[in-house]
Amino acid sequence: WGSWAGVGAPPPKMPKKLPKRLRAPEKKLEKRKRRDEKRPKLILNEKRQKKTANKFQIAQIPYPYTSREEYERSMTGGLGKEWNVTKSHKNLTRPEIMTRMGKMIQPISKKAKAPRPAAKF
């Protein structure tokens, strides 16, 4: 129905959109694997930022550590009250230089830095 048949008749017009069962299967674009793919509330920037990355890298392993793995393992520990005893938490989070409000601060000298004394609370 809806079209003429016979010699000289125009060909039937195809519908603009075929029913789903008659369409060719769609090609799915393969997405590049992301590190944050399975974490919906996280967005990781995968671009390497050379300027900022080089600031925080060290050339040599600090003295008390003997290997890179040992140093990195010590850095992974948390600093919060939940993971440390109160005394060690205060020691880990105390400022390097403590001054009273309004006191003049002298410029830093170039001589060797002395070890930090215990904090007074």
C-alpha cells in the first residue's frame, strides 16, 4: 500500500530510519583505558607536568634510608591523629620554626642548619 506498482512506477521511498531489528550493527568506539575508569567520583589528570614534577623529586636518597623502596614506604604513612599516637602526631606536624606573635624574625644564615630541638607545648 501507499505506492504504485508496474512499469514506469517510481521506486518506493525508503523510510528515514529503519526499525532497530533491520539496522546494521553499530560500531562501538573503543575508549582508551583510564586509571580512574572504575571510580565515578574521581578524575585523574594523566598528563605529566614536568615543571612541577621535577620540583618534588630528589636527586639522592636521604641519609637514614638505604634504598628507594624503604624511603617511599616511610613516606606512605599517614600524619593524622587517627594513625599516630598524640605525642608523635605533634612531633610530625609541628612547624620547623616557632616564633611568638610580633617578634622580629632574623634572616636565614648560610651556615649549616642545626638539628631541630624538641618542640615546647
